[in-house]
Amino acid sequence: MSLDAFKTEFILRYQDILNKTLVGLKVANTRFESGMKFGNTVTRFILDLSAVRVRAFTNLTDRTIDPLTDTTQNMTINVQVGAVFPIARLEKIQAGPLNPAMVAGKNIAIKVATYLDATILAETRNAFAVFDTGNLTTPTANGTTITLSSTTVPQMVSQTYAKLFSNNAPMTGLCWVLDPYSVSAIGQFPIGKELSNEGTTFKNGFSGPLYNAEVYMSNNLTGEATLLSAGAFVDTQTITIGGVVFTTVTSIGVTAGNVLIGADAAATITNLAALINTPGTTTAQGVALSAADQVKVTDTMRLTATATSATVLTIVGIGSSRLTLSETQTNASWSTNFVHAYYGQKGAIDVAIQDQPEMEMRDEPKQLTTNIFNDVVAAVKTFTDGSQYFLDVKIANA
């Protein structure tokens, strides 16, 4: 296969993966705009009906005319990512009937599309309301994530419907986006016939629509966790996130992942957050991670860390799904660990993406090798009106 033919085949394969395999584009409102460039802005006009009232009136008497206005919100082209890989002509010859270009192309397409998928699903956090344990029996969230059980599963399924309906959201085109463990947990707890949908009861195993909502399964949900300090951090004790080890120390040293213990817990939490956010930078307060661990933090888990308070560190992993956490700290522990699951109407999150991925091939001047660049440019945004149509369901990593 010529490289030009590969380019055509790759683009088709990329689009197939982008549109059919990943979940984000199934639940989003997609607008494919081929003329977009990075930094461009898409403007939406939204009618403002808040001043229009339903009033009593008297015949033959002038009536009050309420103003009808509109507001605008912008969606900026804010995603510009890509991947590059080489194809050596000698490799193609030695591969014989195999096609390394197509195998590599498929896998790279999955990598790039997965990045976009995780970015879309991260918008779940912009829902009009959080849904957690408090909402299982009351209208109000209480800050405690939901541990799935034979009791909470039926409550969650029915109460999310009620919560969304109470916000006057259109109750059509509904969907769930859950991680595999949540789908598995739900499948283990029979839900009675009162929750059947068109003759299909969701019980012992995944069987399709759930309470008038389609169910999608994804490994690209956003994970979140909080580390709670109860006192001073201790020398040589560890905090582990997805296999990446951070060690709190009184003397910074040179070991990768060392974090300096500050004057108090707040200072240590700040130092830890700084290293997580810039894992390749060594400072007086932290030693850069190994190259492999840097990739885990920035690419695999896409972590960001925030010193939420003097005693709390919050980490968020875009596309990380459930985070694997541990610690050996005497005075600190992981207090929450959960995923943000989407429940609501399809199309509530807006996505604009080029209708064809960028593809460029450049020959190395001194090698029989071609470098293949493939990029995606997109905009992802939850507009104010869209946010009213879905919930951020917080499911515990139990």
C-alpha cells in the first residue's frame, strides 16, 4: 500500500473509531465544522424568557408587554492535540503481507480519539446538579458518594429520573454513561418489574435500556479523590496514585517523587499538588518523577491537583476512570475516591470538531522513513441551557 493510500485508509479508520467506538460523541451534540482553526470561536444565541410572565388580563384594557431578550455564549476551539509515528520503508518490506502502517494507524487513532472522548465526558462535572447519597432519599445532595448495593441501585435509578424531571428537563433521549465496574455492580442487583422498560427488566447482567435511558459503558470517565490530613506528614512515608509513588521527606534529596514536608500540613499539601501538576520539574520542594511516571500522571491519568484547604488535597483525573490509590501516612488518608457518571439527555454537551482529522506525512531527509502526523482540532463546551438537562452522578470506588 502506498503512503497516499494509507493516508486515505487511515482517515476512514480514524472517523470510524471516532464516531462509532467511543461514547462521548454518542451523547454529545456534535457539529462538524471543517473550516475551524485553533482559537476560533463559535457563538450561540440563547433566548432569555425570564422576564415573560403569565398575567391575568381584562378585556379592552391595555396589556403589559414583557421583554423578550437573548444572551450569547461562546464556544472556543480549545482542543488541539495530535500524535506522530514513523513508518520505515524497510519495515514495510520485511513485514510482507502484514501492514504495520494500518495496525499503527488504528492504535494511534484510538489514542487520539480516546483523549477527545475523555475531554467530552469530563463535562459531566458541569451539570446543573450533583447527585449523591443524599439524593437517594431526599431532594438534596449531602456530599457523600454513592456506594452501589441492592438498596442504592433501585434508589439511584428512580431518583435520578425524578431529579431531572423536577428541573423541567425533556425526558426523552436519556442515557447513562457508566464505567464497567458500575455496570457490573448494577447487573448484580435485580431491579423489580416496576423498573422495567418496554418489557425489558434490568437484572442479573446488562440487558439494554434502563428506566427509559440507554446505558453506555466507558473507561474514560473522570475520576476524583481527596486526601485528608489529620496532622503533620511523616518522613519517608508514601502516597501512591495509579502506581506513581510520592514520598514525603524532611530533606528533599534526589529521589524521584520526593516531596518536602513543609512547616505544617497545608505547606506539604501545596508542595504535593505542585509536583503532581508539574511532574517533570524539580524544585526545592519536589523532585521530578521518572519519565515513565510523568507519562502516567500527564497522559494516562491526566491528573490535576488542588490544595482545596489547609487539610485537603483534591485530585482529578480526566479519562482516568477509577483511580487506584494507597498511602502509608500516619496522619493522612484518602477520604473519597469516585467517578463522575453522566445521566441525562443526549446532546446536552456541545462538541464541534473538524470533519476530517489533519494528516500530514513528512519524509526524513536522511532516512527511508516517513513521519506521520495526525491531529484533531475541536471545541467542547457545556452551555448554560445544556447543563440543565443532565446530572453529575458521583459513584464511589468501593
